[in-house]
Amino acid sequence: MSLATAQSARGPAKRRFRDTQIEMAHGAGGKASRRLIDGLIAPHFANPVLDAMADAARLPFGGATLATTADGFVVKPLQFPGGSIGELAVNGTLNDLAVSGAKPLALMATFILEAGLDVAVLEREIAAMATAAGRAGVPIVGGDTKVVEHGMADGMYVSTFGIGTVDARVRLDPESIRPGDRVLLSGPIGDHGITILLARGELALEADLRSDTRSVWPYVEALLELCAADIRWMRDPTRGGVATALNELIDGSPYGIALFEEALPVNDMVRGACELLGLDVLHIANEGQFLAVVAPGAEDAALATLRAMPGGERATCIGEVRTEPRARVLGVSSFGGTRVIDMLVGDPLPRIC
């Protein structure tokens, strides 16, 4: 998740950062991250582009609009079932562009390498990045490399920059949502976060899980071709999960979101791991799924389009925009029970991206 994703698109909130030191929770994508960005970082950099606080900054250029985004990846372990830090860095950056309605054009990458890193490990990750970028048809055109002392970087960190062109047919804006709009989800949630948690080897749990890391641009592109004018908002629910992304959407809004909890696509092993560990799957990170709010008349065609694509078979409607409760995400069970779903608090899954 980029700096922009930790805040509502309605501009900087008036919060003061009162913490006296930085903790791991400040990087988890939840409330602590938001306090840090809103209260300390954003006020110093305030400008109209930054104040929009989207997944990618939008910049007019000639007769087009460019989208740019930057991200850092510090995942541990470097390689995990279904992916690795290199593949994750490419896909994560492409996805921030995609959910901003932008066709990715090029990437840049910076490597922070720890002295003593096995060259074979570095080459493996470079190859993984090249493969992921090639699969997406997006070149990696430059970057930088630095080396730090042994013990200072967990092997390697990767920082990325991406640029794309915004589709002129789409106008993504949280303020455009209206009661009755549908909340769509592209597929199962929680796979990435739980995979990383288990791959760290710190828990006596075993499961045949794989990260969902992938580029979501093909799916977004299909929706743009189908119903660009009916798409209100999109987001990839990475750090902080679906709950945090939806809370950011309706922060300060006159509307709320009803989330149909039984409709959530969750793999059984992810659900079981969350129950055993006392985690809410709505707070678990994803790296290959996206949320979209669409006009009610576009729901059926949008889902049919996603479900017809390989990897999109479990796309579903998980909620709708309502007039009440204002600026809240309300989980609704099939029996009519409700619960308030808040943003992530704390840091249950360290170093997942």
C-alpha cells in the first residue's frame, strides 16, 4: 500500500501525530499508519495532487493524464509459496496503477541489498521481476542499487516506481458513490497474508496455501471496456485488508456500506487459520484482488465479465452503499445480525509486503 492508500481521497484529515517513536504498527496499513501519514508526513508535503490521496497521483501531461505511484517491499521471507519479493514488487506497483484506472506503461526499481546476500538469491529475484513485468507487458526502465551493512536489510528490500496513462472514460472518486451502488470483489481474500504468516515458520500450523500475488490490470481493463462510466471507485486491499480499504472509502462520507459477510469468498484453509489465530479475514492482506464500487445497473454484467476470465471465477458482490449508518462499514449476516467493521488496529501480520 502506498502513502496515498492510508487516507481518504477527501484530503488530509486534521489529526496530530502524538506518538513519540515509530513502531511496527505504523507500517501495517491500519489506524497507526493513518495517524503517521495524516498527522506527520502529509502536512509537510501538502499540495493539490497529494491531497487527493489516491493509490496513484494523477498529473496532467499534454492532452492526457498520467498516473504515478511508488511503493516499498520489505517482505519476510523473501520467497514464499506462490511468489517472492521480486514478483510482489512488480505486481503491487502495477495494481496501484490499475485500480487508479491507469494502463501501466513502465516501472523503475531500487534495490537495497545487505552485504553478504547470496548472489543466487539476488539473481532469482531479478528474474522473478523480469518474468512478472514481461507477463504484464510492462518494461522495467531504470532504478538504483545500494548496499548496506550485514544485518541491516533482511537480505534485500525493493522499492518501485510506476507510471501509466489514465483511461479518459473513467472518473474514480469516493465522492461519486451513491446509495444502491454495489461493492464487487474480484476473488478470495486472505491468501497472501496467511501464506506469509505461515511461511515465517513461527507457528505450529501447516496449510497448502499460496499467495494470490498477480497483476489485476487484465480484470480492470475488461471492466473499463465494459462499463467505465459506471465504475465509481477501485482499490486493491493490501495492508489492512478489505475492512481498511472500505473504511477509507467512506471516511467522512454521508453514506455507509453494508457488507454481506456470508458472501465473502474465503478459502477454507484461510478461514480455519483465522479462526485458530483469532484474526479477522477482513483485515488480512491481499496482493492479487481488487474492490470496485459500481452503479447498480452494471453489477450483473461486471460480474459476468470477471467470472468469464481465468482467475476471476469467484468474483462476487459483497455489499452495497447505503444511507445508514453514516461513514461506517456494517457487517450484515444472513440472519440479520450486524457488527461494525473498523479499520485494522495494531500489527497482526508483520512484514507481509
